[in-house]
Amino acid sequence: MKVLVIAHKPPFPRIDGGCMATAQLISGLQQEGIDYNLALIHTQKHPFTETAFPEEIRTRIVLTHFIKTDGLFQNLKAFSKNKHSIFTARFFDPKFAAELIAYCEKEKPDIIHFESLFAAVYFDVLKAKISAKFVLRTHNVEHQLWQDRAASSNFLKRAALKNQISKLKREEILAFKNMDGLVSIAKNEMNFFTAEQIKTKALWIPTGVQQSHLNSTFGNDFFHLGAMDWAPNRKAVKWLLTSIWKNYPEKNQNILHLAGKGLLKDEYNESGVKNHGTVCNSRTFMCEHGIMLVPLFEGSGLRIKIIEAGALGIPIIATAKAVEGIGLISGEHYFEANTAEAFIGAMLLLSNDVSLRRKIGEALREFIQTNFNQNELNRKLIEFYRGI
């Protein structure tokens, strides 16, 4: 079985949740001995760096193509000449489409795997020319994510986005229906497929984790780790600082550590806050800095960093939205908090009780190791490929 994975951004370095998810997928194919290759779009936001890839994966890269996605002129031009929504049209380039067709006609992959809806903009041109099975892995239900963002925006932005979000929803549902197979990272996306009467064969396979030798130190400081070039994370940090940390009664006894891609060192330099900027090793950072805070209210899909933190036994305080699709039980695997008062209460409780931090963290680690074992998930994906 030959598989071509098409991704809209390079998975290495693993600098955000989407990169981590794609990197895990590729590593799984490598581990299972599948004959796979990679076709990668890269942008100014996510540049391609060949040396960032593990050597054994580097040799699997057959196509790379740069697309400028941040310019207004380029985006409007792409949108005007494309049937896709403004969100996805910017990832379509006829030159890359021609390269994909030429490669597939020569190599004849059995499976063409689109790693997100943004990569699936090449489905129509490939389907018309290539005899293969097409699989789409959803990182999010994209129109739901944009609905959440629009709901918290001002009136003018909501009005401007309304038509495009509706178009994105139609585009997304059509893509789901046209594929030969759907792989969902978040379990709640399976409910969406059912609600929309999508008959395409689908399987829930979350991003898993390999067992690590690292473990939480169960310290009583706090941290937030997230990509700061994603608007919902910036909103989360702003709320964390202004509504939670500002009113936390024991902030003179604890430190709030912030880290993530796109975090500038001159940002958030407030009392009791330590800004680490971009960190080289997210797992080491999480293990060393105590209790994870995830005050997120927007987005869909699986929070990969929560899975990764859980595998390390790190105690977590998070909103219900942040843990959506994972299956955690509040009070057993983590503490749910949806208001500033609830966050502060849970922070006080955990910071003053090391035995509780250890109990919650170890229960979470056991849950993640049981339900998100990467080796088992690899095998399920391969079986799914073979069954479509």
C-alpha cells in the first residue's frame, strides 16, 4: 500500500498542536512500515526547514511548495478565481496542483491522505485525474471554529464573516461527503458527521502519545503554553492575566510561566509572570513548571498539548471547551473551571496540596496512556486505510 500525505504546513518542527498531530501521524506510518511520501505546502508563517525533520522522514518528502497566504492582494486574487471560501482558497495554487497530478500519475498511490480541509482544496483536481482512495483527516470542524471566533467579534467583523462562514460550512460538508474515508481527531466531530447525515466511512483516531521517561515534578507554580500566533490563545492569555492572575490572592507565593510560539519576550512582563518566549522542548517545560492552565473558550478539535501534558502526569485546570473531545472527568482527571472565580478556587486548592496534585496528575496520566496509546492508534489507522 502506497500513501501520499498532503499537508498545508510542515509538521516539523513541532511548534503547535497541528504540527504535533501531523508529526505523530507520519511517525506512525513510519513505525508501521507503510510506503508513504509527503507533499508539503509551506508559508511565511510555517516555513519549510528540511533539517528540522528526522532523517528517516526527510527522505520521504517528494514535493514542497511555497504559497504566500498573508497578503490581502494574494488572498483576494485566489478567492476571486476559486470556488472555495476565502479561508481555504488561499492554499490553492494551480502550479502545485499540476505537480501533485504529475507525481500521482507516475507513482500511483493507493491512498491520498489530506491532512486537514486546507489540504483538501486539491481534491477535485486529483479526483478527476487519479484513481486512488481519498482520506481527509479533520483537525477541527473549521466552520465551527470560525463561528466561535465571529461570535466574540464586533458587529462589523461578524457581518463581514457571516457569508464566508456559511460558504465554508457548505464546502466542508461537501468535502466530508465526497471522500472515501474520514479520520476524526476529536470524538465530538463524529457526532457532527451523524447530525449532517454524512455517510462516508469514518473513524475516530485521536492524536496519541508515546510513553515518555519524563514526569511532572508536581510543583505548585502555574503555566500556560500555547501558540501566540493563534487569536484564541491570545484572548485566553489576556483573560488569564486580567481576570484571573490579577485577582489571585497568593500570586506573591507563586509564579505564572508563559511560553509558546510567537510569544515576544517584551510581552506580559507583569508582577509574578515569567515570559519564556518560544521554548525548545515543550515536554521539559511542562514538567518543570507545575500546574497547567488552559482558559480557552474558542476553537474545535483536540487540544494536543493537553494530551501531551496528561501523558506526563501534569495536573490541569481547564475550561470545558479546552478538554472537549478528550473524555476527561472533572475532579478525577482535571479540574474544570469556566469562570475566573472557579479558576482561582481550583488554583488555590491545587497549589496548597501536593498530594492532590499528584493524585490528579497520576489519574490523568493513566487515562491518557490507556485511551491515547500511539502504537494501538497506528494499527487502527492502517486497518482503516485497508478497509476503504
